Amino acid sequence: MKSRTIIISDLHLGGGLADPGDDHVYQSGEFAAFIRMLAASPKGKARDLELYINGDFLEFAQAHQQGYQSKSTGFWCSEEESLEKLEVILSGHKDAFVALGELLDAGNALTIAAGNHDVDVYWPRVQERLRSATRPSVAFDCGEEWYSRYDDALQIGHGHIPDPANTFKRWANPVLRDKIGVARLEMCPGTLFMVKFVNGLEARYPFADNLHPVQRLAGLLAKEEKRGLFAASWALLKFAARHPKTMSIKSVDEYGQVLLAKVARSDNLAQSLLDAAGRVDPDRFADVAALRAHLRTEILVAEFILDYWTELEASGTAQKLEPGSDATLSAAMPKTLGKIKSSGDFGKDELLLVARNRASKVDKAQVIVMGHTHIPDDRDATHKVRYFNPGSWTRYVDLDRHPGISLDDLRAEDNFPYSLKYVVIDRGDDGKLTASLETFKEQPAKFS
């Protein structure tokens, strides 16, 4: 084991300049330059360094969006689809993978851990292709919530498993069979929301997909009811609520119940929903009666909204689902909006609580490092354990500092800051760890 571990996370490498799904900071080859800095450091030259990429390294959820062909809300990519996406990512960032190969050639180590945006690294052929693009010695951490180094003194977790919008029911083995027997990865609610909604929203609001956690994007959208976006935010959080580790809407909410009743009583709305579905799946529902028979629960309505969001919005039907479009829906909105807002609190403080819980379970822990929130952090987890989060190598907005941000503010990506940080952990001869949060490059916010 190397005596120095460098941890970064949430780079979200997509397809490069030609791919709108690529959000990481790459304008000056920052990541390749960072890797070469590590290789040229004393520890790098001494072959005594491990680079640990702690989840969401590769932006499978948004890169090469046409590569994903399934219409199911429960299944993500097949192995072939993941490989197709990976080729786009590799071709868009050749310099980064060449630099990683050079780091390994110098005798250092590289570990890539799976996150909620790159669960695709579970596939054996994806791992094989990444090794061929770098070097055969690349290691992969998949299937566990936590990994350790230095006899458990260092604890590493991406941080998505306790997050209801980005958790997985089968993280140990997320490969499932769809209805026709194709092996596919499990789809978490956050990826579903990206695929069905955010990827389309990004064309108008380029920074929308950088708002983390995704629950907070839902909360922002809920305030934009005049644009027909409330129903989409509600649908996301309904999906999050069905997962076992939920911190979102735990019970029936008034908006969902009123919406169910409106679909049942309004022939005009039901016909509009049927027309929207028919433009995508003409054989799915025979008539309005079949549609109503299917939309019998809030979860099924939420699934329908995300499945056909593009058609609902284009036809104006999304507006009919807004609280303001109906007096009864409007009356149901405040309580539901309050739940949406409260569900958006899985951020840096919640992840600190996760770190503290981990520290209480691992007696040898000295340092805990997590990612996922995109917000850097450096605090005591307990009196003897330090907690770090390097944040993201994308631009970000801290909604705790900007609670009044609106959807229109998300149009200008250059207004938002980035801070390319990494955690350095060294083990001394006595087994004690020293750790620090360092900055490679940053740009302050223009947003105020």
C-alpha cells in the first residue's frame, strides 16, 4: 500500500467540448495537468502514491444521451450501451487518460470507485476498456458503501447510498434483467430524473444539472409553477420516496391525491395525457379507460409524468398539471411544496452526520472522506476523526448561500464558481494519518 493517498471525486467527465452532457472544468486541460503534477511530486517519483477517484468520475448519466435505449423507469444501461457511452467519453478526454497511464507507468496506483452517475463501471467490459485506455493495473471499487486504507484508519465512501434520490436497492450487485431478459443496471431516481427531465431542461438552462443535490433542483422547480415544472419536481420526489432509505415524502401528499382525482374526473385532461403517451407508445393504452385503469396510484402517475414529460410539455398538458391550473390543486399545493422543500436537505450537513455515524462504528478511523454533494468540506466528525469532502471538479452553486436563486439564474454557467480540490492523506511510520484539503485551481463566483 502506498504511503500517500490522493482523493478526488465528482469530475463528471462527459464527451468533451462537443457533448452538452460534459460539465467538468476542462478548458485548460486541468485534470491532465493535475495528474502530471502528482506524478512529478516527490511521492509520485518515489512510486508511493495512490490516486483514488471517489465516484462520479465519468458522466454516463448525461454523456451521449442517445446511447441509452430503454424506456423503463427501473433499468439503466445495458453493457453495450454503457460501452458506447464510454467510447464517447474516452474520445472526448484523450489527454486525461494518457496522463493517468503515465501516472501508473511511474509505479503509482489508481483506483476508480463507482458512484451514482457511473454505476456503469460495474460492467466487466467497461472495466476492461478503461484498463486498455490507461493501464492494466487500474483497480475498481464497486459493490460496497465504504472502502478503507491503512488498516481502517482511512474510510472512503462516495455518499450517495444514504441519499434517497440517488440510492440503489441492490448496490452490491445492481445488474438486473428487464422484461425481455436483457441485462441492465438498476436506475436510481436521480438518474431517472436526469434522463427523463433534466437533460432536456439543460438546453435552456445549461447550469440546471449542476444544482446538487437533485432534490434541491426539484425544490427550485416547484417554485416555477407558471412554467409547468411543479409536476416534474413532485414526480422525482415520489420516486425517491419509494426507496427504503428515504428522507423524502414518506406519506400520501395532498397534491398527489388531488391530481389522481383530477385525472379520474376530467375527460379533457385524461385525453390530453393519452395523446401525449400515444405519440411515444401508440399501443400502450387502448383508450382513456385503459389509461385511467393504469394511473391508479401516485407512483404510477409520477412514473407517467417522467416517462412522457417531453410530450406533456410540448403539448401544453404539463400546464394542466400545475397547482395554478385548478383551484383544488392550488389548495393542495402548499403542504406538498413544504414537503418538497424539506426533502431538499440532503447536503453537506447530512453527509457530515453520515461520517459521524461511520466514525462511531469504526474504532480505528482517523480520517473519513466522502463526495457526492459537490460542496467542499473540512470539519471534525468527532473529537478524534476528521471529515473531508473535496467537492466537485465542476462549477457549483451553494444554495445555502443563495436560497433565492431562480431558474433564470441558471442560464449563465460562467457566473458560477469552481474550486478544484483534493484531499491528501499521508501515513506516518507510527501509523498516524495526516490529512489536508488542498486546492489545485479555482475561480470565485460572479453570482451574487
